[in-house]
Amino acid sequence: MPADPFVNPPLYAAIAVTNFFAIAFGIIFKDMLEYQVARWQFNRDVQAEVEYKQPALLFCYACTCLFLFLFAGFCLRLLAFPPSFAFGIAAVMVGFTALLIWVQMGSLLEMLVVGGSEAMTLDAWALGLDGTPTAEASAPSPDSSAASEIAEAAELETNAEA
């Protein structure tokens, strides 16, 4: 009597297909979002905000989340979990993460509109909102003395050549 395989081979195919479509829709979503940000940046004086809640963007994001949900569920099924448990865990995991990412993306795009691209860099946050350094940003780092020594040596070298 032949041994039964531990995993049903169509499950492997489902994992591969859902992974492919999740990545494909994710790339499409990324490209569409980059286009909307570039369009806003070009028309900044006319367009008040980045239009990321368009139906095409929502569709791509929803398809990405759907295929990620199916991928996670099939992967958990691969570990011999019952279907209801596997897809329940996948729904909670992907659903909350997708909601968090969508909300954070909206706040980041709003920050981009209000403060420009400088608002999203860590260096700009270290300077504070008024441009003055905060206590954490003004504290000397261990590498700052080495950087100043290198700058002084470069300045001395250029003065010696002149």
C-alpha cells in the first residue's frame, strides 16, 4: 500500500499562484501610488492632496490583501491546520495589517502634502518643527569628533596645496 502524501500537491500550486498574484498586484499598486504622488508633485499648486483613494488604487490594494490572505491561509493549511482555523488566523493577520498600512499610508501622504518630502525624513524630525535642533539631535555623537578631524585634515591639505 503506497504511503499517502502529507500535503496535497494542489496546495503547493495554490500557494505559488496566490504568491504570484499578491506580488503582481502589490507592484501594480506601488506603481499607481508613485504615479499619483508624482502627479500631485507636478500639479502641487492646483491639486490640494494626493489622490490615493481612487477606485483603481483601492482595487489593487484590495486584490493584494485578498491574495495575501489566501497565501497565508494556504501556507497555514500546509502545516496541517484545519481550514477554518488557518483562514481565520490569516484573516486576522492580513486584515489588521492591511488596515494599519492603509491608515499609515494616508497619514504619510498627508504629511507629504503639508511638509513636503523633508517631513518624511528622520533628519528633519530630529530638527523639530521649527528647524531648531532638539536635545537629542544636538547631542554630540561619538563619530562627530572623527568627522571633524577628517574635515580639518582635508582643509589643511587643501591649504598646503595652495
